[in-house]
Amino acid sequence: MKGSGSVAGKNKYTFDSKIHVYRATKRMTQQELADLVGVSRQTIMQLERNRYNPSMLLAYGIAKVFGVTIEDLFDFSEN
């Protein structure tokens, strides 16, 4: 699939979440952030552990909560 970012079933790109850093500076719990963006606490937990790839809308919503860009929240790299 050309342009999909997948190579032999593996994602060509990875990301490292910094959500926990921004959340800690605001003294915000995972549940508080989850409530603000309309997801479960488990989703926030998985995002912080880099085990969940968020939709663009979710990433944008979290960035808005912290007043930063999506690029501030996630470090993207190519494998």
C-alpha cells in the first residue's frame, strides 16, 4: 500500500508521548484529562505508555487542553 506508512505489516513511523509530562506540570490526573477529551482513563494510560496510536482528533484535543501543538506532545521518528 503506497503512502500508508506500513511496510510488511510494520509501521514505518513511531512516536514517543510526552502527555505525562504536560499532565504532571498541570497537576492533572489521568481521569481529569480523559474527562476533558472524552475518552477513558485507560486510553490516556495507554497513550502515555506509547501503546495506543491516537486519532488526529484526540491528539488535537489533548494538545488544546495543554495549549501546545501535537508536535509538542509527541516525538515522531522514522524506523
